[in-house]
Amino acid sequence: MDPYIYKETIGMHANRIWELLSRKMDGEASMDELRELEQLLMNLPEDAYKIDIVTSYLQKKPDSGTFGEEALAWEKHIGLMQNLHPEEFDDASSAILPRRRHSLASHFRWPKVGFYSILFVVIFSASWLLYQNHASSPLSPGANPIQLSAQNNLPHPSKTKKILPDGTQVWLNGNSHISYQDDFGKNNKREVVLIGEAFFDVTHNAHVPFIVHARSINITVKGTAFNVKAYPEDKNVETSLLRGVVEVSSKADPKRKFVLKPSEKINISVSADNETLPSTSGKKTVSESTDGNNIYSIDKLQPEPGSDIIPEVAWLQNKLMFSSEPLSEIVEKMQRWYGATIEIKDDRLKDLRFTGAFTNETLRQALNELQATYPFEINTDNNVVILYIK
Amino acid sequence: MIDQIQLQLLLERIAVFGDHDAYKRLFWAFYKDLNRFAYSFVKSNEVAEEIVSDVFVNLWKNRMRLLEIENLKVYLYVAVKNLSIRHSTRNNRDHLISLDDLAVDIPSTSAYASPEELCISAELAAAIHTAIQNLPPRCKIIYKLIREDGLRYKEVADILHISVKTIDAQMTIATKKICQSINFVLK
């Protein structure tokens, strides 16, 4: 076994490769470093293949499918706690309760009594320039807008945590901004403009409403957990309510308010045009209706079969999830997720539907998994990934 | 691996409501990793188990102040480390614990995806594992905390009181050794 043989094939970049590879595997690499690594490995196809095998093996986290060890340790521990704090742990049932899945959804089920914060999620976007130049900008001009952004140089959108002046906590997803005026919290107003995707943990204050401006849609928080998806390239603004009450209205027709019940989502169509157009009346209240320029539909939220995860909020758990969605929409999601540019060259591919979820996969692994379902071709050209059919 | 937001929610439930269910989930989520971490210091399963249990006793006792903790993961690992070192030095005051003396336990091959799933040979999987097992102790504890427990470089730096640069260098060594170990098995 002579390690030098290997060193020679990899050449003088060997150490740099190991360094970059480690950072990549541990999610510590920057975008530039990932590109550099790809470049280095491109010249060493044989080594790249071996490295691929080892990393794919090591990336699989050890799966602790059985919890025998935890169960045993917990029984012992709870016995100790009952001795130490008999008044608090007298009820042995706490030790016997079946283990519930760790899921975001289940956290929202507990009693509302004593809630000191409100949790909700907003995904919103519009072009930043549009907001800045727009006459009907939701925030009055003059005051200085304060803008908080997420780092977006990471392979996966990072959930950067920011704290607003009122103590509200915000987790920003990749490529996302939130802004507010410096009079935030004064004049009985808490208003934010959000571009991209975020999770809010709002400090409760019944006297000062919290309003999120999302493109042409306003969301008024009334003690609630909800998700809004409104990327600029999307045709709809989707609001999914997990718990509590949320009031959704369109800027075009502010008097028309939709009050959602828990586990419901509302989809309102928006286009760049009708954001400025006043709504004409003519309302129908069925599950899918036209309301002036806005077409809307109300649906039930469904967790993925066999899990507690609701696809609409899967991003909070670092999951990219899609359920029978056309490839064109999945590609949109993957572009945001991986910060990559992906093009579909063949229209036949666009309507192919896939169901699945990605967690730790690299862009290439994710594409390969899709490829396994339907054999399309992948080509990388100048950092643009192209999907096509031979 | 438990998500940062879920962790924060559990923490709030314990701190604000004294929620037993959240307490239990936290215990379940961290028990195995913390137990292995303690073991690498004290080299006894029994003692490691007691140490983790003690850390959770203290966590409950001080739950009112939990929200002051910046990073719960780091807090738990540091608490386990401190108790482990205290235990090891109880009988021998001058005995200093070095990262080079740790006995790090890495799960066996069966804990990973089966080789068949990835279309690699069992020999290859075994070679990778031998390479991991043979990493020097300092490298191995860092490798374990990052690759197995899923901690960030910065978090491990805070736990072990070493620099992120050292971690970067040690992970580079680990990756290099592991990749090189299979060079001669693969055709």
C-alpha cells in the first residue's frame, strides 16, 4: 500500500480537495468553495468517482431505528426524577406516554392558554425594486427602511435568525429579506414587508396588530400559525393556516376579507397587472371562485401519508418536499433550495409529475434520484444545469 | 438529528410550562449521542449513563433559566464534558484529560445504509469503517461530533475549546484517510 500512488493521480491539489470535500460534507462550504471543488474533480474523473462512493456512503446518517436504549435510560431517569421531585413527577403516566414523532405540526396542538408568543410562517415575495418604486408601497416613504437579509451563499437555504425591536423572532430562508420602518412598533402599528420566505415567532401584543405585506396580499395576525407562499414567479399567493385565526385580504379590495379556519389553505391568483388595478365586483362563494381579478380556492391541509409533516411547512425542517407536482414547479423549488440555475430544455419534461422529499442530498444527488424515475439527461454548462431528453 | 426550531420549541415548553412531554423528547433526542460522548471520557457505560441523567436533572432544576442559553446543544455537550472530567479527576487531581486520551466509539457498519443499497461491496464498507476506527483519538472525537452527531464546526469548537481552524484541519485529515483507505479495494 503506497499512498503516494494515490497522491500522484490526484496531483498537487490533493490537500485542497480533501479540505473542500470535508467542508462540503459537513455543510460548511461556501458557494465558491463548492464550485472550486467541482472544478478540481472535473479534471480527475476516476478519483471523483471513488470519492462519490465514499461520500454517498458516509452521508447516510446512522439510522437509529430502535429506541431500546433511550427507553431504558428514560425509565431509569424518570424514576430518579420521581424521587427528587415527587410533587412534580408523581404522575407515572408521563413515563409511559408513547413517544410521539418530533414534528412541527404536533407542536401547534397544545393549549392556547398562557401562550406568550404567536408562531407563524410567511413566504412572500415581489421584486424588491417593485416595492421600492411602487406608489402604493405599504410603508410610508420618508422614514428609513431597515432591511434584514439571510445569508445566501450556502448550499442549502440557511435559516438565519433575526430579532425585531418588539422581540419578534424571524427565521429567514435563503434569498429572503424582511424590512420595516424605524417607527416599527410605534403609532399602534407593527408592519413588515417580506420578500422570500420566513418563519415568524411574533411577540403577542393585542393592542398593536402585526401585519405582513405580501405582494398584493395583506395578512393580519390574530394569534396564529400559518404559511404564506408568494414568490414573484408564482401565479398564486398561497396561505396555509395551521392553528388559530388569520385574516387575508387583497389590496385591491381591502373590505373583502377571507377568514381561514385551522387546517385550511387559500390560494389567491395574482398577476403583476392586477396588483395595481382596483377590483371590480362580482363575487361567488364556492370552493373556487372569481373575485374581481382574483381567482381563489380553499382547500384542506393534508399531512404526507405516513408522517406528520405538512408539505407547506416542510422547509422549516430542512426538507424540500413535493407531492405529485410537475417538474417545472419542482425545478423552481430546487433553484431556491440549492441556489442553482436549472433550465428545462424539453417541454415534454415540464409536465412530468414527481412525488418525493430531499433533505441532505446535494443538487446532483437530487437530480439523479429524479432521473431514476424518468430517464432524462443532465448537462452542466457555465453553472447552468440543463435538463433535456435525448 | 433534531432541528434547531424544534429544539427551541421544546426548550420554551420546558422553560415556560414545565412540560414533561417536551422534557422527555429532549432526553430521547440527545440521550444516545451524549451517552457516547460521556463514554469517551469515562470509559464506562454505567458512569456515562449516570452523567447524562445528572445533566438532565440539572436541566430540569434550572429550567426557569433555560431561555438564557444561547445554544442548547452546546450547553448539553459542555455539561456532559464537565461532569465527565470531574468524574475522571475525582481520584486523581493532577490527571489532565487530553483529547488524545479519549476512547471514541463509532457505531458499527450495520448502523449505516446497507452496502447493497448503495451498490458497493461489503469489503468496501468494512474498509471505510476500519479507516474511521483507526483515526487518531483527537481526530476521531471531532469526526464523531460532526459527522455522527451532526454538530456544526463552530459548535464543536465551543464544546472542545479548540479553534474552528483546528476542526477544519482535523476533518480534512479524516476525509483524506477515509478516501485513501478504499483506493486499493476499488477496481
